[in-house]
Amino acid sequence: MSAPVVLVADDDRSIRTVLGQALGRNGYEVRTTPSASTLWQWVEAGEGDLVITDVVMPEENGLDLLQRIRAFRPDLRVIVMSAQSTLVTAVKATQRGAFEYLPKPFDLTELLAVVERALEEPAFTFEEGGEPAPEERMPLLGRSVPMQDIYRIIARLTTSDLTVMITGESGTGKELVARALHDYGHRRTGPFVAVNLAAIPKDRIETELFGQESGGGRVSGRFEQAAGGTLFLDEVGDMPPEAQIRLLRVLQDGEFTVTGGRRAIRANVRIIAATQKDLRQAIAAGTFREDLFYRLDVVPIRVPPLRDRVEDIPLLARHFLDEAQEEGHTPKTLTQDALDQLQSWRWPGNVRELANLMQRIVALHPQESVTAALIEAELAGAQPETTGTSGPREEESFADVVARHIRRYLAMGDEHGDGLHTALHEHIIAEVERPLLRVVLEATRGNQIRAAAILGLNRNTLRKKIRELDIPLSKGP
């Protein structure tokens, strides 16, 4: 049996080389090209069992080419790569028939797994996404790995009515994710109705959701108002037991009755729920129904806290400043030290806190250049008198610091268009090892025997590392 043929199109030579070598080592026959037209010629000639293509290429946009390939050879699967890494790119790739969308820089292990799956899974019938995706609504943006995972889930659900449970801390943007699911879904022309259950008195929640019928007339509830669209139940963990039972019946039977009424009404809505609570703990405590949880948690989406996606902070901060400029405020730029300051903050209020900070700076400070000193002053002034252990200056673990540094390193490489990062393990180990040895040697006043004992190394190994890492030695007094 001949090896599967993979056609690769990317105008970046380094990516073509890496993919060619990796796929070749795994038993595939690989043909690579920097040209969209050459790829199309191969496809027209009936060549290839799988296509891997970039989006941005000189001759033709990869998404337009994808559409042509799917129309000409519906059985040929296409994997789309992109350094743009936006929600719109993920949605458009999926709507136009991509088997998978992979943001750059990609993980080779993941790509090889996707290739294997694409070649082994039975043929699928592609379902058109309907109307074109709307223009990207910000600020659901970011190029971090957690956000890319969210984009891919949203893209896969554009033709689905599956119930979604969104979890995450306050201020992370759960409603923005819900809104994106609606805006890019097939119900986008219908209403998007959001209900914050934590803001409604518990004895009014059933009436709010299902409406009320009495001698004085009939009031429609949110289920009826959202007909043909999406009902977003925010803070669903605050729902009282009686309302939980009625919501469970809607999810089971697809219909509901108005409070005080008798006639069953079909629930023509897509339900998206969100919470910042741990619902499994609530189930254990007896305050949330387990059967309702599993009905809501069909597709779980976890929105990460901002401290876990620090590489997205510059993009978000600039976006909020650009929004202010569009409203007529003075244009502002962030200095590099200001960006460093923003990325070192813990952000207990998450994206909402960052947005508020940028809006406050625009309103209160006329200067065009936003510096680290200004950021620090505003952050300090905005904190409550007692922040406790969970405040913005909460002590970071060493692992947190290293993780933040690696994310920034990867993000910088992506911004410069490198696409792939090589020898990262060696690079990071060297960056950690040199200060480790230097600080221990300083603490022992250059005593290599004591330093070796503290480090758990023999003296010869320590001497070798001192030479290799070019660590200056200082003699003790």
C-alpha cells in the first residue's frame, strides 16, 4: 500500500521544511510549495490525499482556495494554518469546510495527530455554515493557546444548537463568548437575550424566565422573548430549586408553561449558561441538581483568567485605547515599560479590570504616551484599602514567573512572524540555570564547594557549568 500524499502550501520556507521533514519521518509522502496556484494545479490533477495550507499567501487567500478545493474535490480534506489567530479566521475556515484549523505557532505533535485523524476518519458530509460570518466583534480577542481553543469550539458550533456551559472568574468575558456563539451561529438573525440570575430576587426568577398569566393579563418571559434566537443564563448557579426543575423540563421536553398558565409552549431557543461557581461543589452541597448540570454541560467552555493569558494583554490594552480614540478621545500609545507593567499585574478583575484601567487613563490623563509610572499609579489608586492574599500583588510562584516568561517569549516570536520556535527547551534551561548558579555563588561568596553542595552538584560539574555559562566569580573577603 502506497504512503498517503500530503500537499503543503505555505510561503514560509522554514515551515515547509519543518512540515516536510516531520511528515516524512512519520511515513507520509510530502509535496510542498509556496504557491497557491501550484497547490490548485495538484488538486485539479487529482493528486494528494490531504492538504495543509496557510491562509495568507501572495497569489490567493488560503480561505478562498479552501472553498474552491471543497467544491472541486469534496472528499479531499484540508487543514488550515494561520498566524492571524483570530476568531473570524477560525470560523471562516470551519464554515468553508476545513477539517481542522491550527493557529501558528503550532505544536508539531498536535498537527501530526490531526493529520492522522484526517486520513483515518470516515468521510464526512460538509454542512454549509449559511450566511457569511459577521465582522469580528471585539474584544473577544487574543492569540494565546486558551483563546485559540475557545475560537475552535465556537467555530465548530456554528451550525449546532447544543447547550453550552461557560465557566470562568468574574470579568473574564463569559458573556462575550456567549455572544460570539450566537453571532457566528445559525440563529444569529434571532434575538440574543441575556439574563443575570444573580441580579433577580429568587422568588421572581420563574416569572422572569417563563412569564406569568393571571386574571390581570399575561406577561411574556425571557424564553418567549428569545424565540428563534439564544437565551443566555448568566450565573445559573444562583437559580433556586423550583426554577431548576422547570429549566430541566425545558431541556428534556423542549417546551414550557407560563407561570399560572396551562398551555405548553415550544421552546424555540438555544440555551447557553454561565457561572463563576464550582457547580460540582454545589451539587455535593445539594444546592444544584446533578441532572440539570449534565443537561447544561453538553459543551463546556472554560474562559481563562487574564493572568493565564498575559501574552494577550498588549493586544487587549491597545484595543481599549483604540476604542476610546474612535469615540473622539486623544490617541494614546503604550510604552514598552508600560506593557511590561501591565503584564506583571495579577488582574483579579480580569479583562474588565484592564478595560476600566484604559478607560480611566483616557479620561483623566491628557498625555499621549502611557508610561509604567502612570500605570502603576492608577493601579495602586484603584485598589481597595484591604486587598488580602488574593489582591493584585499576590505572590507569584516560581512556576508562574517561568510560565509567564515563556508565554511572552512565544508571543514575541509570533509577532515577528517566526511561526515556529526552535531549541526552546535549551534556551529556557540556560536562562534559568545561569542566574541560579550566579546567585548561589554570590551567596557563598564564591565558595564552589559550598555552592556545589547547595546545588546538589559535584564540584567538577559546577566548574564546567561556570565555564560554559560564562559566570563571573567573585572571591570572598
